[in-house]
Amino acid sequence: MVGFAESKKKYNPQEEGYGNSRQWKRAFFHRMSTEEAQETLNDDDPYSILGIREGATKSDIKKAYYKMAMKWHPDKNPDKIDLATEMMKKINAAYSILI
């Protein structure tokens, strides 16, 4: 059983990967700092990355995040691993900014 302190440990995809369900759950709840997210996105619009309109509800943002994360997950795109990893970074950054 995971203790409270362990469950709050920051998720690091470079060290842990996106492989199993426990890691996937930690990645889903991982949020970047605003500065880190803006640096990752450069000038990209977070709404366009998630494929939603401005003013979307929190529920719509979460649904769009999950949909895009499933589409671009590195395990689902083994032939395009570099592109998938880059897209996952952008998707996480967009989600971090909008949530």
C-alpha cells in the first residue's frame, strides 16, 4: 500500500516512462509549473493542442486531455516515438495551463 507521502511524489516521465497503469495515473495528475508549460508550448495555443474551443468547461478540458493523451501516447505510437513524446509534452503543458 502506498503511503500519503509517496503518493504526492512528483512524476517524472523521463525517469519512469509512461508504461504501466500506475505510471499513467501519475502522469494524468501531473501538472507542470506555469513557466515550464509556457516554455514547452512556445507560442502554441493550448486550446488548439487539445482540440477544444476557448471557454471550455473543466470537464471538457479533462475529456480532451484524456482523448489526446490516448491518441499520442508513446506506447501507442512505437513507430513515431519522438513525435509522440513531443506531443505528450505539449498535451501535458496545455492541460497544466488550462486546468
